[in-house]
Amino acid sequence: MGNDNSTNAASKSVRLSNLTAVTTSDSPSIENKEDVTLIWLDKTIDTLRTTLREVTNYVLLYTEIEPCITYIRSINTERIFLIISGVYAEQCLDEIHDLTQIDSIFIFCKNLDKYKSEFVDTKKYSKLINVFNTEDELIKSVREELNDLHNQLATFSLYKNEKTTRDLSNESASFLWFQLFKDILLQMSHSEQAKKEMIDQCKHFYRGNIEELRLIKEFDETYTNSDTIYWYTKQCFIYRLCNKALRTEDIELLYIFRYYIHDLCKRLAIEYDLFKKQHENNPIITLYRGLKLTNDEINRFKSNISSLISTNGFLSTSQNYDLAIEFALKKSKRSADIVPALFIIEADTRIDHAIFADISSLSVYPEEQEILFDIGCAFKINEVYFDDEKNIWIIKMNLTNEGRQIIQTYIKENRREMEKGNIVLIFGLLLTEMGQYKQAEIYFQNLLSSNTIDDQISIYTNIGRIKYFKGLFEEALKDFKIVYDLQRQQTSKNEIDLARTMNNLGLVYMEQKKYDLAFDYLFEVRKIYKKYFDIDKSLVANTDNVIGVIYTHKCDYENALTYLLRAMKYYEEYLPTIDHPLMATNYNNIGLVYYYIKEYKQSLDYCLKAFNIREKILPKNHPNFGDSCNNLGLIYQKLHEYKQAYDFFQRSLSIYENNPDKQTKIPACYNNIGFLYIDEKNYDEAIEYHLKALNYYNNNESSKYQNEINHTLDNLGTAYDLKNDTKQALNYYKQALESIKHDHNQYAKISLKIGNIYQKNGEYDLALDYYLKAINKNNITSQDTLSNLFMAIGIVYHQQKSYASALDYYKRTLSILKKLSLDNELNLVWIYNNIGCLYTDIDDSNHALKYQEKAYNIRIKLLPPNHPDIATSLTNLGRIYQKLAHYSNGLSNDLERALEYYKAALEIRQESLSNNHQDIAISYYNLALIYFDQQNLYHAHINIEKALDIQRNIFSSEHPQLQQTLQLEKNIMNMLGYHKN
């Protein structure tokens, strides 16, 4: 989004009256509603070749290779038939042949023998149908392959035996989709206006196609509902468009064709009654369908024995075994991956709610003895095996009405949340649960405009929910306010319905960070729901969950956990199963609180629970599943399990990239991956990902993303800071600080980071200025940020040798951290570390050892053995023993103990830090100091020079640490000079 990928056209557009021509910079402007796109790639297009449009409606002409391939790669739902010139085939056939979008390839050229020898005779290209040099032969071949493809196309939805009907796997959700679709369709309006809408759309789509327009006109003038099956079997425009809409679950197109699909379902029901009577004495019949399947499809059938299956639309079968076998075994060059298969279906005419009928007497092709199954018919897979004698896969199934039972259970479960139980509304709810927000919104908008049901409140509520899920909070607020006003105007008000709307308003205000306004609504909602607590605990649980999330946003983690854990208790008591979307949301929210208070193992436990539920019940590309992957990535990163973290971040990124309504989360993924690279010390990769995020925001209405831009600038500052590029770090930090207005916590965090850079550079007054500015902002609700500021101020006073002030700020820090840490000792490590250092500097070795040993023991217990923080503890303990050695005038072995600590610290730092890190320089300095005390001037000199090599590259010449190291070097050199004399 936001990127202009077009290039200048290298040739003029070819404009034909009934073909769509595309050159370098063009892209097709009309959406293809059929199954096949026919592309013709030839440098010199002959404008007389217009017969192709009579074969398939959607024809694109390309005169150049690159734009053609780019378009092919962009196709998701159609199959592509490619006609290509011999010259272009020589240039690109190897590149395009294996693209999954391409079904069949036809070479059209004058030099037949040359290209047959080059391409056909080698048998290298399985999708290549043949080489042609006459238009008639080409058209005939395209038509034959197209007919084969239309007969083969069928998409299947599976329903496995899961714990509850709320367990909507990606396949199972589609299965329910079709089971519900027909019930809803039969409740929709069936009027001449609906027919006119369908005819107008067909005329628009087939404009310029003389043959199809003739058929559309004939349909418009002569069609009656007794002709429904006849028109279906003609396999013209209405057959192709309806079947593609059903197979791709295109709500908009299905709504347009509701008039005809309604008639076809009704007509099948009439024929079914006649069929049942004819088979009263022999109710069980065997039916066949011959087709080609891919090896992947065969494997899906094999791995789903005893599962339910339905086709996404009407299913055509035959009573004629030989005809079905003949079709399955018909030779085809269309793909090397397809194999012949035969469905053998045992169907019992006595089964209720499973409609199928003999339509041969009404068909254009009566000799096919066709039996047509209605939308939503379900079959149980019994057996899958390969028939060696006939060289064909056999798939045995039987018709079942279990699909109807699943629908009834699903509706019953959802009536808890939609008391009216209107199946028309429940279908929209299913689309929303599947994460099909665009389809769901189209569906509800159509209900609103068509007056299919007289329930504006429910429709606006659902439209508002969809906009909320899409992150369109201002638009969602408008819809919820419409609902709120409508409910308050009702003479007999439903208190629970009104509370639900107030709850929705509270949710939107929460997302808009208007927390006090959200609380006003939500606490009022809670009072209402408490009245009905004994009837439905989930109502209170829902509100407690939202209140807990708001407390999380306000950094009040204690109250957040109180409300979230209480919601969890109510859900566990009331919901029919733990594997429920509300349970997953609650677990996720609890996990995030533990993440924020740095209880990462607890956080992992709850977020994994949420992930496992969502993996069971949601489609694989559902945005909530993406959120779970993202959260697990963050937690594994904190637990230093970087491979796991990276894998989860990539999964979430893939989900967001494939979900148009959630693409605004893509830059957040980039930022998370960037931070992962920071933790792995790969700063250049980190900067690359953070810049990707920044570019996304800047290219997409940057004013809407100011907070996100600020965070990304902060991230870039952090990456450059850790890379020791302080100039760039300060540049990005200050850009972020300039644009922060109301977020005092974020202002304080960035001020802290700027102050830290000045502190590292020895500019202590500037550092204090930024720290104190942040504190003086007031309204810092994050106790974590406040403790970091107090710690930083203590460090500056410590470095300025104002020990009393430093100790005061350190103790303030310790007081906050003890309240925040709960059971997490790791939060206390650095304050113990710094207090220990201060006591070392004021020669209070007993207190120094006490605090440093506390820090060291926590670190070796909770951190990996080569973690740089362990090196810090070893260094600090070394300093204490070095001082103790001075007090004893060398009479103890404290100096040797100090040396061992310093060596161990250096070893860890060399393993875990970049070669020019300042902490490695500190280790070399400490070793030089020990060797100097031991009069081992040779090793003292080697180590002090190593320290200077690093510090001269990262510090200015005036930096205090560099000055201190130079002074030690001078002392060593003086001593070396003295001994030389």
C-alpha cells in the first residue's frame, strides 16, 4: 500500500472493442467474475482474433512479458489459460510454466514445426497443450480444455468431529457457511426488482460479448421458474457466475444472484419430492461423478475418513457409471499433477434435509442422466483407495443429514449471544467470526438496504462491530450511537440490549484512549448486568474483561489482574467449553498483564492457552490468531528464545499481509522483528526493519499514525544508540520527543533515553536536565518508567560523587521496584547492583558485598550463563575484592580473587557483545589495573592498550572514561620507564 510500482509504457495500448488490452503500465480495471482468465501474450496482436471472447468472457492481451508475469502472479482465485507466441515462449516459458496460477498453455505461431520440436517433443512442459498455427484449431483446443476444467472445478469443505460447534477450523467454518447459506437465501426477498438487479449486472459484466448478451436478453424475456434447471445445464453465463460465486464465497455476487439461486433451490425441492416417490421401493441409490483431482486433494480425502464433506455449491452426479468413468479417464494434458478419480455416492432418499433430484428430463443434456445435489448437502467419507485394474482413485461416500444437526447446534450456541436467533443475522455473525470482515460488512449493508429483516438495531450493531474489528473506531462509534439512540426511543426498552450497546461504546472509547469516558459507560453496564448475574455470568465477565484491559492501558496492573482473573472465573463457570473465543481473549489479556510486569513465564502460560484455543477454533488467517502469534513472539524474545520468537513474528506478519483489514499491523510486526534483531546484537538488520515500519507509516496518511511513528522513531534511536552511533540515536530520539504531546509516559521514556546518552558521554548536567524535565511533566502513570528515571538520576549523582543524593534516589527506586516486581526477582537486580557499587565507592565493603552478591545470585539463577549482566556482577565483585586487597596491603589473596572475577567477566563479554563494546574496554581497563597493582607491567600495558583501542573509536577525546584510561596508561608507561632506567 502507498507505493507506486507503475512504470512507463514501452508500447502503445491496444484497444479492441470486445477485448481488454494491457500494456506495460496498465492493469485490468474490470474484475473477473468467471473461473478462467484467458491471457494472450504476443508482441504483435492481430485485432481480428476476437473469437476468444466467445469461449470465455475475460480475455486480456499483453504485448510485453514483464507486466504480463506480474499480473499472473497477482491472481488468487482464477485459473489462467495462456496463449503465447513462439518467440515469447523461448524467452519466458521456463520462468512461468510452474506458476500455480497457470492451468494451461497454448503456443500460437506461424512456425509450427520449429516450436513443436522445441517445446512439445521434449515433453518437458506438462501444462503445454500444443502448438497451433491456425485460429480454428487454437479456439477448438481452448474450448475443449475449458469445458474439462469447468467439469472438474469443485472446492470441498470439511467438518471434523470437534469438541463443539464453536470450534470453527478454517475448513469447518466454510462447511457451516454453506449449510447456513441456503436457509438464509430462502428468507430473502424474491422479486422482479431482484431479477432486474441480476440482469443489469450480467449485462454490465458481459458488455461487448455478443453471444452472452444474446443469452442474457433471452433469459430476461423468456425465463420462468420452471426453466431454472434448463438454464443451469446450458452452462452459459448464469451457470459460470453462480458457481464461481459459490466456490469463492463471494457474498456480493451471491447477493446479486439470489433471485436465480433461490429459484433453483426451490425447483430442486419440487423435483426431490417427485424423486422420493419414484424410489419408495428402492430408496437407496448409487451415484457417480468422474473428475480429475490433484494429489494434494486425494491426500486430503485420505486423511479425512469419517469426516463430513460438502461441495461449495451444487454437486452434479450421474446414475451412469460408464459415463462417469469415461469422463474421469479422459486424457488431459492440463497438468501433470492431476489424477483421475471417481466419487461413488450412496444416497438414501428417506434422509430429511438432503435434497437431490433427477434433472435429466429438464436438462439440455438428458443423455448424461444427471442427478443434482442442492447447496449444503453433506457426505461422509467412508473409503479412499486406488483401483489398480482401472487405474483410478475411488472415493466412497454416503449422503447424510448430520450437516443439518451441526447447523442447529451452532444456532443454539449462538443464541446465547443473539437472543433473537434470527438465522439471517447468525449468518453474518459466522462471517464475522471467520474474520471475513469485508464480506460480513457487505452482507449486513445489503440487509439494511433491502429491508430483508425489520431489525435496524441488530444490523447497525453488527456493522459497528465489524468496523471496530477493522480498527475504524470513529465509524464504529457512529454506528453504536445510532443503535443507542434507537434503543432509547423504544417504548419498551430492553435493559440488557441497552447495556450491550453501552458496553460497545465503552470499547470504542477505550481504543480512542478516552479511558475515563469508557469507565463511565462500563461501570454503569456492570451494575445492569449484576441484576442478571444468576441467569448469565458471561455478561458480567465480558464487562470485567474490558475494564481489566483499560486498567492495563492505564498501567494499573493490580486492578487489571483483579478484573481479568474474576472474568476468567465467571467464563469458566458459565461457558459451555473452555475452547471458546471469549476464553481465548481473556487468557490473552491476562498474559499481556503478566508480560508488562515482566512475569514472562506466567505470561507465556496464559498466551499459549489463548493461542491453542484460537488454533482450534479460528481460520488459519484470522487476525486474532495473528495477534496470538505476535504476542508469543514478544514473550519468547523476553525469554531469550530468539528462534521461537522470530518464527512467531513471521507467522503473524504472514497473516496480516493476507488480511486486507489488518494490514496496518504489518509495520508493528516490522518493529517487533527489528527489536528481536536488537536483542541479537544485529543492529543493521534492526535498523532496516524499523525503517520499513517508518516508511509504511509515512506513506499511509501519517497524521493517523503519529503515535506509531513516535514509537518507531524511538526504536530507531534505540538501534543506533546500541550501535554506538549516538549522533543518529539523538536525532531520532529528539524527532520523537518533539511530536509527543499528551503521552507523558512516552515523553518520560524518551527523555530518559536522551539523558542516558548524555550520561554515557559524561555530559552529566545535560543528562540531569532531561531526567528532571521528564519528572516535572507530572502525570507519569507508569511506575516502571518513574523507577527508571529515579535510577538514572541516582547514577548521575553517583558519577558526580554526590553519594548522599545518589543513595536517596537509589532507595526511592528500590521502594517502587519491590512493589512492582511481585515474584520476579530479576526486576531488582540493577538496583541491588548500583547500591552495591555506591557502597564500594564509599569504602563500605560489607554493604557492598551484601548487595552485589544479591544481584549476582539472582542473575546466575535466572539468566543464561553467558549473559552480559552476569559479567557486570563479576566485575563489581572484582572491584570490591580489589579494594579489600588495598586495605590489607597485599597480605590477603583478595587481589587474585579480583583478577579471577575480571577474567571471567571479560570472557563472557567477548562471547556476548560486539568487539568494540565499551564494556569490553572496561574489562581490559580493570585487568590492567590489577596487573599494575601486581607490578606485572607487561600484561598491564597489553590490556590498557586494548582498552584504548576501543574507547578511542567510541568516545570523544574529552570523555571521562577515556581520560581515566589515558591516565592509567601514563602511570603504566611511567613505571615501565622507571624500571627501564
